[in-house]
Amino acid sequence: MCTSMACLLKDQHEQWKRNQDKPSRSVKVFRCQLPRYNSFYSSEPPKNNGKDKPSSAGAVLCGWCGTWRGDKVCGSCRRVHYCSEKHQAVHRKSGHKRRCLPSSISQDASEPSNNRTLRGGEDDKKSWASFQERISRTPEQVLRYYRDAVAKPLWPTSSGQPSKADIPKCNYCCGQRTFEFYHKYSYYFGVENDAQSLDWPTIAVYTCESSCDGNVAYKEEFAWVQIASQSSTTQR
């Protein structure tokens, strides 16, 4: 991946083009896998009993940025941690204040539908706040895999989401591609904190649902990059 934000913005136009013979993407993902029957692993997948746990608890991270240790805690709900008072204030403005107190939640639930319709232009901000709230439960995660075949990505914004037709078929077997995992954070790429730095909310990866095999060692799959809209990040 090129570390230029200008290059990533050009890539946005390319990923919306359908049925390309030779796509010109700057964001690419490749799959390399062992055959089902091999000398290293069982041919049958492990059974998921729903009791998988991390090897250690790890440090509690900031519920807004997910980067730094969350030494401060929300005084109302006592559930969300923050690295600074600034990030706590930004998180409250972006939607946590509304979700924090039971009275606020009940008030939102009883709000007339016509008032909710008037706020339809705030979809991106709401999606961003919901995304931040969700990932704050496990802020240490960078890759989120989905085992369910019908799972869908947790999109940070309501705009810029692909439809089923936007996801191309497998280049090798012409089968369907399905969502497998997404990458959340760009700071692991060592980018700088300036306007021209590489930045994205999430990259969703779609792979061949049949995990087709063949003579190609590295098979190219499909990555969908969602760029945050200006409306969703004005309070960041």
C-alpha cells in the first residue's frame, strides 16, 4: 500500500468500477493457504464452543482512539475508559453522552418518528458514534475476523458502503467472494499525524467463499477501503 493519502483517494475511484479486466488498485490483498490435507494441520476445522478467550487481559485502552492506555473512566457509566480529558469530551459530543445514561436512552426510544426523520442528515455521525461505541468494548483489536458465513462488516460511516454487486467474483474460480475480516487502524503503518498522511476508518477484505486452490501460490483477493466522510469526523 502506498503511504500517500492522495494515492488512496485515487484508489477510491478505482474500487467503485465494476467488471474491470485489469483493475488499477493501490490497495491489494493476497491469500496464501495450505491445501486441506497437509503435514501440519488437521483436515477438519476446530470446533468453536463459544468459550474462546484471550491469553491475557491486556491494558485497557482509550475508548475513543483505541491507541493509548485508558487511565481515566467515564464518571457516569463507569464502563468506558479514556487516555485524556480531550478524548472523553470528543466522545461525549459524538454520541456517548446520549448512550451513557438510561434516561437518555429511554428518551431517545420515545422520540417521535418525525423528529428522527429530521435528523436523517446526521447518519454518518450516528454511524461513527455507534462504531466507536462498539469497538470500545475491545479496543485492543486490530483485525476482526467473522466466522459466520452471513456476517457483515461493522461500517464506521453509512456512506461509502459497497453493495453485493460491487464485490467482484473470484479471479480464479469465478465463485462468489464473501466478507472475511477487516483491518481497523492505520497507525500500525507508521503514518504521520498531518493532513496528507494515510488515514482510513476500516478496510474490509472479501475472499473466495470456496477458498479455491490452484497452482498460484498467492491469490489476489478484494479489499474495500472506506474513507471517513468529513461530517463523521468533524468532532474527532
